Amino acid sequence: KAGVTQTPRYLIKTRGQQVTLSCSPISGHRSVSWYQQTPGQGLQFLFEYFSETQRNKGNFPGRFSGRQFSNSRSEMNVSTLELGDSALYLCASSLAGRNTEAFFGQGTRLTVV
Amino acid sequence: GQQVMQIPQYQHVQEGEDFTTYCNSSTTLSNIQWYKQRPGGHPVFLIQLVKSGEVKKQKRLTFQFGEAKKNSSLHITATQTTDVGTYFCAGPTGSGNKLVFGAGTILRVKS
């Protein structure tokens, strides 16, 4: 079956702009989580959505937001981009339960200039 | 909040040598998961350990979960160039599927 699909793969934005990233989970997976990966901070949890509701949230400012649609696809939005937002943004899909394995997409490489 | 520490940060071995990475959580874990990320790639799930003292093997990889369910290790016997990558441990926290990742151990294998 198809894996987790993230679009776009690469993105270059200017400081102050906003960006929307998309994630299509594996068919049948209803939990979608987002992570930010940087060389200095490693993998940091942003938020998790399940059945269109945010189930968990990490320690990121309100500029980072997300949502999930009825087909489980998810988007995350970052407003007022800062240079420090440059990172690899990874989406992971999981089955509906708790503490289940995460299947990661290839990520979106965001560069803020 | 919950923290997961992982050591070493980096290891460079000769092909055929063994490799071990260690993971320690500040709190007791319901389970621990291990992921591998190849250079330029994304994390790929390797295994999940659930029981206290559990040991699981995948070919040359041996995973252990401590008795107190606060620490874990991954041991690779006779490394190969295909083992190159970053190995992460991750522990769940809270409800749902939120994972706290260790910083990862970068493994380089010299042939």
C-alpha cells in the first residue's frame, strides 16, 4: 500500500511569509503527527491530529498550527516565518490506537531566507 | 517534561566491528520504539519493545528494554556499510501517539 505522502518536498520562503504543508497518511491511518527536525534540536513534536481533532500539542509558538480533514489528510501552517523555522518537517501516520508505530513521510524541506 | 537521552552522539566504526547505542528516559515508559534514518532520508520504524527486560533480535540487531522500563539499548553485531545512518529511540508520552525522541546516534562505518 502507498506510504505517507508529503507535499511539497522542498520550499523556499521569505521571512515574514506564511506556508502550508500537506500530508496524506497511509490509508486507514487516522492519527497524523507532525515533527520538526533540525540539526541542533533533533526531532521535535509539533502536534498530533486524530479524527479531525488535535489530540496532542508540543511546545511551539502559536505561529504553528494544523488541521485534519475528514479523509485524515492533514495540513500544517506556519505564519510569519522566521529564519529559525528552516527545517525538515516530517509527518507521521499511525493507526488509531495509542503508542503505535509511526510511519514517516519523506518530509518537506523548508528554507526561510 | 519527559526527556529521552541518547548516547553516544556519534560513532565511527570499522566494518565488522560492533556498535551500541543507549537510551535513557527520565520517566518510566509504557514502551520504547527505535527508528533508523539513512542520510537524506526519513525515520523508519525498526521495532517496539513493551515488556520489562524484553530482548528482541532482528538479524544482527539486538534490542533490549530495561527492567525498570526507563532505559534501552540497540546493539549491532559486525556492522556493515548498509548500517550507516542515525538511530533514534523514542518514548510515548501522554495520550495518543506523541513521541519524545532521543537526539539520535549517528553511525558511520568505514570499509
